[in-house]
Amino acid sequence: MKKYYLGLDQGTTGTTAMIFDEKWNKVSRGYKEHTQYFPEPGWVEHDPLEIWRSILDVIDMAATEAGIQKDELTCMGLDNQGETVMLWDKVSGTPVYNAIVWQDRRTAQYADQLANDYGEKIREKTGLVVDAYFSGTKIKWIIDNVEGVKEKIEKGRIIAGTLDTWMIWKLTHGKVCITDYSTASRTMLLNIHTGKWDDEILEWMGIPKSILPEIHDSSELYGYTDPLDFFGACVPISGSVVDQQAALFGQACFKEGTVKTTYGTGCFMLMNTGKKAVYSKNGLLTTVGWGLNKGKITFALDAGIYIAGAAVQWLRDKLKIIESASETEAMAKSVPDTAGVYFVPAFSGLAAPHWDQYARGTMVGITGGTEKEHIVRATLESMAYQVKDNLDVMEKDSGIPIKVMRVDGGAVQNEFLMQFQADILGIPVEVPVITDTTALGAAYLAAYGINEFHNIDELEQNWKLYKRYEPNMDDETRNRLLNQWHRAVERAKKWEEA
């Protein structure tokens, strides 16, 4: 009997389902976007019920393309957006409010106050810089601002969870309420040294521990899909992890010092730091990579960029100067440079290494000769510049020289971007055969969770190179471009406070 492994990647822009065979070849893929809601400036929300419908749709697409029934799936693993969080009524199964997305800035002032009072203690406990980015401040906002929530909490009816908790709860018809160590580490509520919700932080923020899910390994048998909710099939759910950590796992970055960068809605660089939680002096985050084998934690250094692919989506949906992301490569190549235009896509502030909640999107260098092709090229280049800034800090803080960058995500199909990325980094960039490594990592973890293999090192041989981009930019050009980029970044900072 053939084996099929399902990896479900629930991302910020959309949801991807991928099915792999027993040799870890991609068999099929389903994808569907969901709506982005912007109720006020700086606010970003998702409809959890729309996401749930999308999950079922993309799994159905992938199974249909593969020509299999859902009960033929050996197991399924999932990854999630990370900090995006929601509260729901566990009796009715209804969200009390939309999911508040990781990009959302509504809690920035409260985060400033919390940082002033407890910032160093929270960083020591959680590895995180206090910021509106993380789930904790969002949970508090819903408790304090949505009518009836406090009363339902008193009655024991509320669950607060990141989207992994919501997905698993829905898939199991409310039987399983869990999160994993990696996702819990993105809430700003987990003590990464004890592996438990931190009572002090919960008290400081006024969040009851009773509403939070149990914390489990990133790979174990959590339960089974309920046939009532999942196409009449009972499938093991045995892997769950944050999307970026899933990509690190999918890229087979199992050794200390290995690095990957994922280009999605945002852009995220992670370095495996092994059993040691490495603290950054220059703005990177200390986070959990994954927890395996009864709580054995692998840590990572995390350099997060809020806006990458989302800037291209903005060109498409808001400015309407492109019809699809696939056009950007040819448009960028059609001009020799940006004609002096620099775009800092700080729509939701700047993350690592700046951590400026009040920065906003800025485009400088515009003249009467600026054309849409220059703006498109500047948008793509902005991703590469941000990655370069974070790589420099990661090398400095880890003490480990990065000699090659493994990359994944939708944007790696853009040859202009990948070549420019190699040029501006000054090191080779490697694209794997399977670029949906978040879904792949989730599927790997699911297979490990039901003992389909016994040592994660067995997976290293599955990694296959598709294309390697070598840098060919001279140092003088690279330094000149970076200097101008940094001037543009300085102009974007603290805009909301001006």
C-alpha cells in the first residue's frame, strides 16, 4: 500500500496543502488565498471561519489532483502563521472576534508601556523583544475590548489560541486543544527555559492561564481528524510547528549554524543554534526551533522582516501597476537599475534588526522620470536589502560566518530577485527542488511523529539543489547601494511619532 504524507501550510496570504509520496516527491498541491481585512490604519485581521473553509478546500484540491481519497493519507502535519491569534467560544465553536494578524499594530502603545515596565525580564524569559508583533498583547486587546469575553472566560467557555490550536481543534471536532513549543514561543507568554506558560508574564498582562492550550512537542500523535468534519476520514495529526521553523526543518537545517531564508508575505531568516538559546545584542530574536522527543528543545536565532511578498501584493491590489507577481521579474530586468528610487516597505513598522513600531512605508528618490518598472524593481530590491541587514547581524551575534544561504518560498521563482540577493549578500544563494519547504517541513514532522523514520538526519539526503546563484557584484557597487538603502531606512523610522 502506498503512503501519502500531507503538509498543510496555513500562511498569512493563503493556505497551501501538499501531498508527498513515500520517497518524498511532491505528488500534488492545492492553494487558496483568503481575505485580508484592514478595519483601521495599522490593523490587520483574518476571518478564522474563512480560513477553516480554505483548509478543507485546498486539501480537497490536493487529494483530487493526487487521485486519492482522504482516508489514504498516512498522516498530516501543519504549520501556522505564528503570532496571529484568536479567541473563540468552545461551546458554540464561534470566534468572538476576527483573528488579529501578526502584522497588526493596534497594541503598539500598550507594548511600549509593557516594555518600559518589564521589557528586560520578558526578553530574558521569552527571548523576545516586547512588541505588538507577538500574540500576548493581541490576546489582551480582545479580552479588554470585545464585549462579553470576560464573562465567558469566567464561565470557562473561552479558548485563546494561535491558528495551529484553532486548526487542530476544528479538525478533531473540539477534542484536542494544543499548541507546540515553537508556536508557544511566538506568543511572548512562554518561558523558553522551562517550556511552560510563564505565570509572572500572564499576571502582568492580565491573561488567565486557563484559556491557553496545552504545550506539546512539534512532532507527536496529537489525535485524529473527525470524520464529521474531515471528508469522512480519520487521519493521524502528528506534526505542528510555526511556518518559519517548518521551513528550517524542511530545508534540513538540522546542524548548528545552518541558515535558511523564507520569502513569503514577510521574509524570515532562521539559524539553528542547537541546544543553546543564543541572545542577540543587535535586534534578533531568540526562539524555539522545535521540540522533539519529550520536550528536547532546538533553539534558533530569528531575523524577521514584516513586509516582503506583501509589498508585491500591494503593487497588484492597491496600486494596480501589475496584474500578477509573475510580471515583476521581466519588469525589473527591463530597466538597468531603479533610477535612484528606494522603497522601504514598512507598512507595519520595521522588525529585526530595527524594532521600530512607528516606522511607515517610504519611497524616496522619485523624479519626473520615474516609471512603474523602477518602482517594481525597487520593491524587489527592498527584500534583498532587508535580508542583507539581518544576515550581517546574525553573523555578528552568532559568531558563525554564513557561507551560503538556502532559500524557499514563492519569491524564489523570481530569478532577478535571487541574483540580486546573491549579489547584495556576497555569498551564494541556493534554491531547492521543492520550494514549498514550509509544507514539506510540516509533513516531515508528521511522519516523524508516527515513527515513519527514527532519526531526522535521515532527511538530509532528501534535500536536492535546483539552482545556485553566485554573486557577481563588486564591493564598491554593493557598498554604494547599501549606503543609499540605509539612508532611506532612516527616513522611514519613527514616522508615526512625528
